[in-house]
Amino acid sequence: PDGYLIFRITRVLEPEKTSDRARVAIQTQLKQAVAQQEMGAYMRFLRKKAKVEETPANVKESDEGKKPDDNNNQLAPAGK
């Protein structure tokens, strides 16, 4: 990760033709991936700004092992 990398390109190949249906599917997947990353970054920003800490004491047993996305980006308050 630190430093430089040098690549030698020995040949350039034409990509295979992609059907319109496959192209739309790929675009949809990429858009979803970008949206998930942006939402995750936004949630981290909000948690940092609000100084939220997730500890075992404030996460219900049923929520353990789940990502925030599993519950509509919300974890249930402790004790409920």
C-alpha cells in the first residue's frame, strides 16, 4: 500500500459484447453497492457526531449479530 507499483501492459483485448439485460443488471448492482457504501458512511458520520456507542448493554439479545441494515438501520432501545 505504500510506495509505487509499475505495470507492464503486454496486450489489450476487446471486451466481450454484453447484452442489454446483463448491462442493466450490472448497473443496478453497482448502484446498490454505492448506495450501501454511502449509507454506511452517513450512518458512521451520524454516530460519530451524536457520540453514539454500541455496547453489549444497549443492544438487545435479538439484535446481536445483526447489522443495522437488518433492522431498517435502527437498533431497538435497550429494555424494550
